[in-house]
Amino acid sequence: MSAPRSLCLLRLSAIGDVSHVVPLVRTLQRHWPQCRLTWVVGRTEYGLVGGLEGVEFIVVDKGEGLIGAARRLRRTLAGRRFEVLLHLQASWRANLLASVISAERRVGFDRARACNGQGWFIDTPLVGPSRVHVLDGFFQFLEVLGLNARELRWQIPVPEAAKLRVEAQVAAAEPFLAISPCSSIRARNFRNWSPQRYAAVADHAYRQRGLSLVLTGGPTEQERAYAQAITAACRAAPVIDLIGQTTLPELLAVLTRACAFVGPDSGPLHLANAVATPVVGLYATSNPQRTGPYCFLDSVADRYPEAIYAAYGRPVSELRWGQRVRQADAMERITVHDVTARLDALLSNSV
């Protein structure tokens, strides 16, 4: 098809997935510059991407509840009809919002990926392989429309005030390794490594490369406990603890200044990837080929295949794409050497 006049992207959350949408925006802006872009996004995530130029944002607040948010969106879009809706989130919450967005064409996931009834809210499913990385799956939305180009760049704007605040926070630590030790808190979400092993990696980076440690993450009690445990376990590396002390733009500024990043499958990992900071991802309970750091998949400390086999008695190829491992000790399969070897290789290549 020719370039549409207007296009609405519906992706509310989470931080990592929202960051994956940015290259789609960049591709559309480069190749279909006359197309008017509107993005329906969550309030928290808007704090990350709201500075993107040339995009109209419509912010959805969870605090309004599902019905309240849908009603507000309906009022906001009253009288408007998009040529294309890209329904990029297969959830009931997103489906309800999609139902009040008027569009001539509604693109969503194929049957293999359209969970939570998304298929009822679209008319054009994706084509092509479904066992792909999330970002590759998002690019398939453009391919359905006839746009096969890819702009694999993010360039998420960071306000100058955020840069200045971060400069004051980390100046004494540079050069530094950034570690965001925790993934989001969800039921049976066993993605976190041990504080003692993080500390061992940090001490290695300090002794071998002179890198201080900067800890990043959110303000949860779990992350605060991790920060205290990692700091106590470090024997050599100086530590600056920024957990719970940065906004999303400030976190982006921290990751931009880091020499490397270590962490599990999480939003900060994907933001480090977005700013081209070398990433060592820690993966045993989720599939890095689906959700790994896109530009640094070769540097993942990957124990997922063996953890999958231990949990299900079958290889990855015989299980649902993205099958999670729900064993609390799975991340212990990742050794300190797994991580330091990949970190050393990345840092050697970046010199």
C-alpha cells in the first residue's frame, strides 16, 4: 500500500517493549514523512518517549481504571478516524482501548501471538515467522503495510536538566559499570541474580578495568534491599547507589554515560541497548532470542536452553516460543565467569 495519511500506534507498556516501538517511529518518519503519527501510551512510559519529535501522544492513566480510560480516549478521539491502527499490545486492557479507536485498517498479531482475544479487535494479522525477537515482530507490522525498510535507531531525547543532574551524580564514579539488578515484581518472575554475584562482577570490572559501580533501578523495597546487599558485598569496587533516585530520562542519561551494563531481562537492559551501551544480559528464565538486548544478543549470558530442558524435559524448539522457566533457582545456573568473560570481551571490543 502507499503511505497512509495517518497512523495510530497503540502500545501502552512496558518500558522495554515501548523502547522497541521507537525504531518503528524512526522508520516511519524516514520513509513515510508525510504520515501523521499518533501514539497511545501509558503515563509512566510517556515519561520516557514523550520528547520524540513529530509524534502526537495520547496518554492513558491506569489510575482512571479501564472504563474511565476508554471513555476519556473516546472523547479525545471523537470525530477522528485513522487510516491505520497498529495494535501492538495483546492485552485485554489494550483491546478495550483499541475498540474506541476508529481506523480503516487494524493490524495486529497473528494467531500464534494474538493472545487475550486480540484477534477480535483487528482485521489484518501479521504474516511471517512468529518465533522471532519482539522487535522483529514489531517491524512485521510495517511489512504488512508494504514498508520493508528498517531504521534501527532510537535517539530518544533526554532533557538537558536530566543530563546535568546525572552528571553531578556520577562524575565521581566515571568510568563506571551500570548494574540494574532487578526485574519487575510479578508472580513467579524469577529473573533476578544474587547480590553476591553482582558484587563479584563489579569487583572484577574494577580490578581489571578501573570501573566503579553505579546501581540503577526503581524504588521498590526489593531493589533497595538488593542495593544494600550488593554494596555490602563489594570488596573493591566503589559504589554509587542511584536505585530509586532517577526519572526515566535520568536513567537514560546514566546508561548513556556507562561503559557497560549488566542486568536481567528488564526495562533498563533494553534502554542500555537503545543508547548503544554494551550490554551483558542475564538470561535463564526467559528466552533471549525473543526478549534479549537486540544489538548485543551475542553477549548474553545464556543458560535458558539448559534451564528449559531441566524444567520441561524438552528443548526450546519443541516448546511454545517464549516459554518461561518458573523455577526459583534457575538464575543460579549463570556463573560469575559467564558474565565476566562476556563483559571483558565487550569492553575489549569497545576500546
